[in-house]
Amino acid sequence: MKEADGYIMFAYDDEYSIQYFGQNLRPYWNRDADSSIEKQITAAATDYDKIMKETAEFDKKMLAEAAEVGGEEYAALCALAYRQAIAAHKLVEAPDGEILWFSKENFSNGSIGTVDITYPSAPMFLLYNPELVKGLMNHIFDYSEQYGWVKPFPAHDVGTYPLANGQTYGGDMPVEEGGNMLILTAVLAKMEGNADYAAKHWPVLTTWAKYLAEYGLDPENQLCTDDFAGHFAHNANLSVKAILGLESYSYLAKMLGKDDAAAKYDSMAREMAAKWEQMANDGDHYRLTFDKEGTWSQKYNMVWDKLMDYNVFPDSIMKKEIPYYLSKQNVYGLPLDNRETYTKTDWIMWTATMAPDKDTFRRFISPVYKFMNETRNRVPMSDWVYTDKADQRGFQARAVVGGYFIKMLEPKMNK
């Protein structure tokens, strides 16, 4: 038998990719209308050996780094997530020359550029290419600054894919999206070592911070990113997001030399965190909502308090929560909260990252790994699954699995 090798090439062509507030935008690779799909295929074939060598080196490095921080099972899950997280986006260039890295709400409502898809997917892009994180946020800043969004919190989305002409989602997520944008802008600043990006958008960031200061501690009846669970008020995890959003604004203000604003919002965030601890405390754990005893939920938003070294919330909170979560795990993972047996696998990764050591982290990861190996659903990876049976609850092929990389982000942020 003779040995042989080779490859088959597939390519997708589109003359225009996205309509952005009325203007048709070409795909990034042809943004200047000076290329063609045939030229791209030729270039890929010419560089085939070089590309394959570089990708093999990247694969090896990524798997080794993931295994180092989280174990072999965690590394396998990251490998499963990597291409999916990228493929669920489209890259174009905005009219002003900035990049736009648009997510698509695969397998739900088709929203484009959703802020609460950006938030969970961002860790992978923060780790490997922070410029893409700007691409995830530029359209939301544009919407508030020049395309007519006038509410004092960020939009949920900018349309329905591929038409990015304005929000089409049937409602707002005021605290959710405000916290998301402030937190990610601060994390980006830490990764880059400067707050230049925040400085460009300071007036609108300030508007959002003021909204969170007024309405964030005890959120009214509204949706959070887990919108499939419905509207509910007094959401303790959403309150955490608001508090860390305010601390993120303080962090940015300090980097920009705005010392009065930094001190004011830092004090505010810490006062709110102290109130949160009293309002959410339910003995051996913390509540799903402030008004309901005997409830619980994953406080995955608190991970940024650890990664950003804010120390707004006392360590005693997670020292209490982590053992409680482990007592609630099912065979395929930790439920999102006490109401259902389903979970979000990306949020499990965030919750696990708050564990005190690698062994405890792995105790949260192993059930997710087991699910992915045993599920009967032969579909692109789902992030919304049951924890008591190997079935998806919904969603698949979505960008949010970029959030799996948050544990890998930790050592880079702590350098």
C-alpha cells in the first residue's frame, strides 16, 4: 500500500457580510474590495505547509497551558470550544476603520452583537487577541454615541443577523448590559496596561455607571443574561455584576488620573458589597434573590473580583459558596440555581475559577467533561444542558463557550 496525503479546500464567499446602520460592509478579508475568493483560496494553498505548522504548534501550546492550570479534562473542553467560539462571529471593518467582531445568537433568536453573548465569550479573546474584544464592544459604543440609542444603559443588541441597524430584541437588560460593558472595558484596560480605549468612551461609560449606582444594588423585575429563566427581581448575582461594574469604573477612573471619581465609585461599590452580604446571606450560602430564603444560585459574576484583584467582596463569601455548590452537584454538573436541574456550562467554568485550588476546580469540571462524552445529542456543543441526564436543554454552536478559557486567563491577569 502506498502512502499519500493531500487536502480538499472549501471556501465561503459573500459580497457583503453585514448591514451596519444602513451601510453595507464587506467581509474583512475583502474590506477594500481588492481581493476575491479565488485569490484567498490560492493564498491559503500557497501557505498550506506554513499554516499547518503554526496551527499544530498553537494546538500543542494551548493544550499544555490549559492542562497546567486546570487538568487534562479542562484542556479537552477548551479544545472543543476554541473553533466554535470563533466560528460564531463575523469580522468586518466599520465605516470609521474600527473592527467589528459580531456575534450571532446561534440557535436562539438570531440577534447580532449581543452584549450578554460578548460577556461570556470574551475570556478567550482577552487571552489571545484583545483587539477582538474591542471589536465585540465597538458597535455598542457606536450605537450610544452616534446611532440614536439614548437610554442610560447599553443596548442588548444591534439587530438581527446580518442586519445591524438597531436593537430588535423585545426588551432591555439594563443592569446586565451596563455591568457587562463596564467590567469588560476594565478587564481590557488591565490586559493592555492602559485605559486609552475607556478614555475614548468616557462620557457614555459615566452614564452607565450612574445608572448602576442608582438601580444596581437591588435590581427591579428584569431579565439577566439567563433570560430563558424569565424576569425576576432582587437577583443577587445580577447585583454582584452591578457592584463590580461600579468598581470597574473606579478602576478605569484611577488609570485615567480621575482620582475623585475613582474614590467616589470605589467607596460606593464597597458600601454596596457590604449591604449585599447582609441581604443575600442565607446561613451556609447566599440566596438566588434577596427576598427568598432557602434559595441559591451560582454567583459566577463574582469571578472578576478575584481576577481583577478588586477585593470588594470578602473572601468568606466564596469560602462558604464553593463547598455549598459542591453539595448541589449532579452527575453532569452544577445546576444554575435551585429552580431547575439545567445549567450553563460556561458559567460553571467561571464559578469553578473561584475555587481555592486546582483539585477543587477539577471537581466542577469533571461532570461537564462527562456530559460532553456521554451526551446522546450529536450536535455542535451545547452550553445549556441538564445536569441529571445527558441531554441538552437548548442552544448549540454558540460563542459563549469562549468563556471556558477564563481559567487560562487567570495566570495572565495575575502576572
